[in-house]
Amino acid sequence: MSINDRDLVIEAAAAGAAVVRSHYGTSLTRYGKSAGDFATTADIEAEKAILDVLRAARPADLVLAEESGRTGTGGNGRTWLVDPLCGTLNYAVRNMLVSVNVALRTGTQVVVAASADPFADEVFWTDGAGAHVRRGGVDERLAPSAESGLVDVNLDPPFPNERTFRAARLLADQGFIERFRPRVVSTTLAVAWVAAGRRAAYVTDGHLRDSVHFAAGIALCAAAGCVVTGIDGRPLHTGAGGLVVAADAPTHAALLALVESQRAGLG
């Protein structure tokens, strides 16, 4: 029986999450990458589990994966973006803040996506028409909320706009301190949490087009009705780049003002 893309992305993310859970707390081999970055046995095997699911159902599709790179013949305009374990350093020191991200880009648009939390046994997913979380086989629609005032800030490199903007500087900004409460979880699970109302916003620098780390979370937030732009307020993947995603327009406007104040002062 054929499977639709929505169910396939959920199945693929869940398959990766199962592998991540199975390796948690074990002795992990580390594979060095660059600038202190590394993958573990769990990253490699979770990615294989995800790719096995995708290739069995969509053998003609292209895949861009964190560990194995670009595979497949392509040519049909469909590309799967796979991040098998976002938060590898967290995971390697037995911190459960991680996610498994899978998204499908058709043409220039991400049309389905899933971000799985292996330890809460939740899969956040979108089919483009709405955003949901699946727990125990039951789907619940996601509802963004800024009520908590919690803003997750990504402090990991790269920082392409560091001359005029650093997310870390927000933490010392008096305006930020007065309005928001910072959090740093160091995994893109926090992007899905904005869609779910567990964070008021998320801020990061970086060039995020076709990012295997961010594609799923961005798609979830857009489908849930969050406000999503680059750090300069322009559409994603234009201008300065980066990401400011917020549960509502006032929160987004406040964060853009703080970012612009920093950019104006350092430019």
C-alpha cells in the first residue's frame, strides 16, 4: 500500500527517534567533523533508519542528510532534508534535549515536515495546512503562545552577521531583560516549541536555506501561524538572513527592534 508524504515524514522521524532512544546512555563512538563538531554512533544509525524508510517509499527522490550528504538521482524536484540528531553534544553528555528532523522540499517550498522528540515520545508535524503534535497515536493541533515570555537564543556558530549582530548580545540588552526570559537549549527542538506555545520566540543568526537543522522547525512554525522572518525582518533567506520566529506579532516586533538597535549601534 502506498503512503502519503505526511505519513511518511512522521514515520521517518519516528524511526530515527527510536534509534536515538536505543543508544541513549551507551558508550558512543565519536566521529570528528570540523571545528570541534562530531557525530556519534547514534547520529549515523538514526540517519540510516530514516533513509531506509524514505528510500523504500520514494526511491526516486533526492536526499540531503547531515551525515551522508546528498544522495539519489533527483530530477523530480523533490528533496528530503534529514537531521538525524540535532543536539549531538547534549546527547553525548546524556542530556535529553535533542530532536530528529525530517522535511520534504518540493521546488522551493517545504511541503511536509516532522520534528521528533525521542524522549518525550512526541512528533511535531505539518502537512502545510496545519501543525500538530502526535503523542500516543493521537494528534493535537499546535497553538503558539507568547505568554511564557521565554525566548530561545542560539549561541552556536557560524555567525555570518557577527560584525553587526550577535545573538549573545541580546542576553545583556536591558530591553531584552525587561521583557523576555532567555533560554538556551542548543537544539532546534526549541523551534518546534515556538509552534507548540512552549517558547515565545527563537532567534538565531546563519544562512538557513536548505538547512537540515532548521527546515522542519521553520515549516512547523509557519503552518502554526507564527511570525517568521530573518533577523532584519525581511523574508527568510533574503537580506541579512538568520531567523526570528515568534508566537505573535508584538513579540516579533519587540525582538526585531532589539536586533535593529544592536545592528545600528555596531554597524
